[in-house]
Amino acid sequence: MTAETFRTLHKTPFIIPNPWDIGSARMLAGLGFKALATTSSGYAMTLGRRDYGISRDEALDHARVISSAVDIPVSADLENGFGLAPSHVFETIKGACETKLAGGSIEDSTGETDTPVIEDDTLATERIQAAREAINKSGRDFVLTARAEAFLYGRGEINKIIDRLNAFADAGADVLYAPGLPDLAAIRTVCANVSKPVNVLVLGDLAQHKAAEFYEAGAMRLSIGGGLAWSAYGILAQSRTILSDGSFDILTANRDGAAIISPFLEN
């Protein structure tokens, strides 16, 4: 599906879940979701790795697979562009524009423990400018999401986050995203003070709220990140009871799974 279709979705609030492989993508599309977004942590898990454990080429190959498997728009989690220099972001978005993706996101994360977020405002903004330059040179539309990650690392200050998101908007971002916002009040504050649609990550305590509450706070797009993948793998981890006590209750609890899933699969 085209980026134009994806862009139009942002005119009214919607949910964009995050598959981690072809099967989960087709199932979510079959359930009626209007768009999907890849998850770096979910995909890394399929390879037996932690988040940020995949390369640019792997991420782009994964994006090609997912975006070709469904007939709805797919946006890619492109982490920090696989390098801190604007040129790294340029190359990543250039590659993404050569796929069927409708969009993709770039984080201001560093991948480093001591300084997990890019502290230099100029560099952070130049990276989004580089992403926009790559899109413009590609000659196609591509919905660019810019992510301010500080809240995920316990370093978020709402005013600084808002300033950075607005700088990202001025640099060419189409959608703004500050994962880890702690509550609806913070979401409301961010949405009221930025100039582009806001994506909210439903994470932790936020999962207690209904979609309508996020929409009322101003969110235009809701994503789940690796939440569905972690939940699915969490169920798999429960199979340890087969070893620990010889119980097969987990199979009984999920015995309808095959019947539920099979309509979304190809022969």
C-alpha cells in the first residue's frame, strides 16, 4: 500500500500494531488493522538476539518481507538509523525508500549505556533533516516518524521533549513519537504543544487505558512496540511447566489457537 494511504490514516486516530514475522503480520492484517509497523525487538527475538542486535541490511530485508506479505501500509522500526552520523540515517532511509514500505521511524538513541540519547540538539535535528533529504531524493512519498527516546531511559523532561519534537517537525518529520510517556497527562501536554500527529507507545501502566482515552488526550496513532511479540514468546516460555511438573495444561489453555490462526494463513 502507498505512503499516501498511510498518510491519510493519520487524519483520524488509529491503532498500528507491531508484527514480528510474516505469520503475525498476516494475522493482524486479517483481523482488520489498517496499518502495521515492524518492531526491532520483536524481530531480533526471532533471531535469538536482543534489541539493537540486528544490522541495517537485516532490518531492511525484514521490512521488505513484511511489507510484501500484506496489502496494508507498513512502517519500519529503523532504530537510530544504524549509526549516529546524519550520513548513516541518510543511507538507511534511502534503502527503506527502495522497498514497499509506506514509512519508517528514526530514533535519537545512541545505543550506549552511559549516554543512551543524543544530547546534542543540532546533531539530533540534522539526522532528521538527512532522513528527509533521502526521501526527497528518492522521488517518492514516505511517512517519516521521528522519535525522542529520553523517557524510555528515565531521562525525560517534558519541555525538552516537546522542543525536540518540534525541531524534528521543522526538520521534516511527518509524525512525532516520544515513547515512554508516563501517563495521559504527559501525552495530553505533548499533543497540545507539537505541530504534527503524535504516535503513542502503549507500554507498562498505559495499557490499563482504553484507546478512546488516548485519542481524547490528542494521540493520533497508537503502537504496541514489541509488546505482542513479548507476550507470544512469554506464552512459549510457560512450556517450562512441561519439564518442571509434566503438566500439559498450557496446551489445553491454548487448544483453540490453531483454529483461530488458520484462516489468516496461506496454503
